[in-house]
Amino acid sequence: MPPVESPRHNEEVNEPIPVTRPVDYGTAKLMPDVDRKRAWLLTVDGAPQSYVDLDEPTYLEFEYARRLGHVLDTVAEAGRALDVLHLGGGALTLPRYLAATRPGSRQDVVEADRGLLELVVEHLPVADGDGVRLHAGDARAWLEAAPGDSADVLVADVFGGSRVPAHLTSVGYARHAERVLRGSGVYLANLADAAPFAFLRSQLATYATLFEELVLIAEPGVLRGRRFGNAVLVAAHRPVDTAALARLTASDAFPARVEHGPALREFIGGARPVRDEDAVPSPEPPDGAFSIG
């Protein structure tokens, strides 16, 4: 990636200046964090999308991102390089995290919003040699064309506005994800829902048709139906280190529960897998659930 200029600064006080720009699917804004020198929050139409600290890429501000990071830390021995496909780019928080924690990893990032990708590349570039390749395109179309057995990890963090697009919720989509993953590969997804969890249960039922191992990570308050929130879905053909995940998530500022086995099957209940013809986007978040001023 060629060198690009850094975010603009106020020369008199040497402070970074917010950047606002129309992108393909809304208005993006990069806002500096006053408490961290080179950290930025990315929002699209007021909804937080990503947070990155250019000086400390292992710092994960968002709770769901930390939980995804915990899974990424446990999918293989520490420091081992991985082949990773990211569906959804945002400000490239997790690709930066993996480049720092697993040097030598090869990562492809697919982002549907070309304008957003250009904004991030311009103002928050990834260092040359980090092994991160960026692609503008639809996540499912890219997945359908991707070679089989080519990824150790597939991370899906795709939102159209604040909703997961319908065409990324079906068995047809999940089948392509399973095909692209190697036999020991792991699928991760950031999802959002609230009680009675029709969407979340249907997603778990969908992946249960293809993967033997399922894990769900979420705050107890979300799982008890007290509020709308994020949940991390993990799917694999091999056992997931749930004990390690439970330790890691319990030590977070906002501890999460790690559900699997009989408890997760009970949670799924009678939910049915999603067919392409029945697919719908994830539910609209309630007002104020994620947006900021």
C-alpha cells in the first residue's frame, strides 16, 4: 500500500481534527479520542463502527471486539500466523490486532463500502508488510468466489447501517463459509439481537446444520433479555477452548457468559435454519442502542 498522509492536525495545538465525509452508504466520521494520542472512533450515520489506536493496535475498546479478540487468541497456539478472511472492514480493528498478535498472518478484508475503505486507507493506513489486503466488494459474492479450504479463520462483522444484511444470514451463505474454511478452521460472527432472540436463535440453528461445535458469547444482561446487544457466534468442526474463553471473558470490564453444549441447545429451542428465500436482516436496534451524538 503506498504511503498516505496522516489525519490532519491543528498545527497551533497539535491536536487531531475530526474528519467527516459522505461514503457509499451514509456519512462517515472519524473522531479522535482525547484520552489516547492516536486513537480514533469511526461512526457511520452516528452509529459506532470501529475504534482503533494506531499506537496500540492490541487495544480493543468495543466489548464485542474484545470478545472476538479472545477467540482469535485461542484458535491456535500463541503467535502462530493464520490465514484470515474478514467480511466487513470498518476501520480494520481486528486485522490490525492480528497483525500485532500473530505476525506473518495473511489477511484479506472485504468491505462493501468503497468510499469508507478509501477514507480509512487515507487517514488510518495499515503499515506496509502487515499482510493485510483490502478489497471492495459484496461479502457473499466474494465468499462464493473464494477458493475452498483457504482460511483458518473467517470473521464476519458486516452491518448495513446497524443491521446484518439478509443475504448473510442463510444456510446458503453459511455453506460457502464452511467450504472456504479449512477442516480445523473457525467461523466468527458479530451479531445483535434482543429477547425473544428470534434472529439469534435462527442463526445458531443455521450454523448447527453445518458445524458440530457452536459457542455463543454475550453479556448476561443481553442473554437475560434485559437489553439489546451484541453476541459473538463461534462455529467449528473441532472443540473450542471454552474454558479459556470463559476465563478471558470473565476478566473483562463487562464480563460475558460463554454458552455451549446442552445450555446452548436449550437456548436454540425449536428455531429453524434460515433459507435464502426466508432470510431477513437482523432486527433494527432500538433508538439510542448504539448511536452517539
